Amino acid sequence: MNIIAIYVIAAIAEIGGCFAFWTWLRLGRSPWWGLVGAMSLVVFGLILTRSEVAFAGRAYAAYGGVYIAASLLWLFVVERVVPDRWDIIGAGICLVGAGLILWGPRSLIQ
């Protein structure tokens, strides 16, 4: 599976899991939301380990940029709040940074 697909699936699982906990604890919904959130976060952890990045820290750092952009997309699609221009600019900067982390030229010595 390619790294972009892995990060997109991981973001859906992580944001969905965190949102489930938010729904349970902040919005007073059923504790079943917490169980769904926990299962979703387990899926997130399992999916993120499928990335073919040599070092975990680099995989997590690059994923952070994708997470930020996906969170703003969640804000728009699920919570029905339109991100403002600063949200969009910030997410763009984060995605550029994630790209540099993933695909920037590396020296042979790590």
C-alpha cells in the first residue's frame, strides 16, 4: 500500500477515534462511543506501522502534516464548519513539510 493511502486511512481512524471519545465525554453520549473510539485508535496504530519509512519518528513526523490537513477536512465535512484562510494556509504549509520529510534528499549516512 502506498504511503499516501496509509496516511489517509490512518488519519480517518485516528480522527474518528478521537471524535468518538469527544462525543462520549464532551457531548454526553453513550459509553459505547468510547469503545468505538478505542477500536478505531487501535486500527490507527496498526495502519500507521504499515508505512515503508525507515524510521518510526520520521513516519510519525510526516504523518503529522497529513493529520492536520485531515482534521480540517473533518471540521468541514463532519462538523460543518468552514475552515478559514489561515487554516488552509497552515495546512498547506504542514503538507509541504510532510512532503519534505518523506521525500527530501537524504545523505547516505543516517
